[in-house]
Amino acid sequence: MKQASTSTIPNPRPRKPTVSAWDQPGTANPDYQSVFLDMRRQWNEAIADHIARERTWKRVAFLSLGIALVCAGGMAYLGAQSKLVPYVVEVDKLGASLAIQRADSATKVDARIIRAQLAAWVTQVRSLYQDAGAERTNLSNAYAMVRRTDAAYNALNDYFSKHDPFERAKTEGVSVEISTVLPISENTWQVQWTETVHSSKGELLSTTPMQANLTVAIQPPHEESILLKNPTGVYITHFNWSPRL
């Protein structure tokens, strides 16, 4: 009887990882430190490449977002601009048009307007109302025609500090009658008027002829708050007054 033959199955050999340091021919005992360094270098290269790609798309995304915001802001600004052009039409008493001009462009102020503004300013500064509310409105309108940077502002403050209108109004009042407003030069005008002082009971105290030299400057208003107070942009930069002989 034949005895069954037995065969020994050899144990499978472990597969070594695919590392360049092990695959080099003739390497019997590989340097494990070199293998580790090689693997770390490959890992670092892969991570560095990933980080570089991530930074690139982030830069592109932020740049695109910035361009989109600028475009949106520009569109909003253009959309907010007025597309209407206002015009001023001067007509005669029959309604026929005499002159047409754009209202949004600054032009030279007519001499008649300057004359009226100066007459009103002298009346506001030199008049004295016994009604405190009316006097306060008068002063507000007068200061609307002087700028803080001009000498006229300091001179007006000095005058009212020496002649307090509210204290004077307790005992007297002053009325002003403008006689003439004439130009002396391109920017300087002479105003003549008569001041009448009366007591709080209405008794006549004095009548004095006066004159003043006023230097003006034109500055068209660009803000609504200034436009409501001084729409013509006529400002007094210097002034002096005295009794007329």
C-alpha cells in the first residue's frame, strides 16, 4: 500500500513597500533613515502643491469678488445720478419767454441781485426790533451773508458785543430807510441810508444819515442748508460804516 505523499507549502514572503531606496539593485541592507526622508519629501511636495493650488484659487476668488463689488458700486452711483437738467425761463408780463438758461450751472450774479442783497443786509444789521423773535431772525439772516473765514465775521461779532441788540431793544428801536446802493468798483459797493431811533413808547429820539462801504465775494452754494439761507451766494468780506456828513 502506497503511503500518501505530503508537501510543505512555503510561507508567503512579505511584500516590501515600493520605495526607491529599496528598489535600487544591489542594496542588501537599505538605509531606513534615507527611506523615511524620501517618503517625507514626497509627502511635503504633495502637500505643498495642494497648498499652492488652494492659495491660487483663493486669490482668484477674492479678486473676482472685489471686481464685482466695484462694478456694483459703480452701477449704484450711476443709477443715483439725476438725469434731469433743470432750466430757468425768464418771461415777460404777457408770458413770452425772454431768456432760457440752465439752472444747474453757476453764472455771474446780476448787479440788481447784489444791490438788493446789500440793502437787505444793511437793514438787517442796523435795524433794531423790540420783538426778540424778529430780532433773532434778523441776526440769523445777516450772519448767513458773512463767512467765518472773512474779516466781516469778526467785525460783526465785535459790533454786536459792544451794542447788544437785545439789551438796546428794552429801551429803544431803530428803523432803516435805504437811499442808494451804488458800485464803487467791481467788488465794492457804497450804501447810504437813514437811521431813525425811537423810544419804546414810540417817541422820536434821533435821525442820522449813514453810509457804508461793503466788499463782496460770490460763492455759489453747493449744500442745501446754505442754499436755503443764502441762495445767491453773495457774501460780504469787509465792511465799514459811519455817519454821513
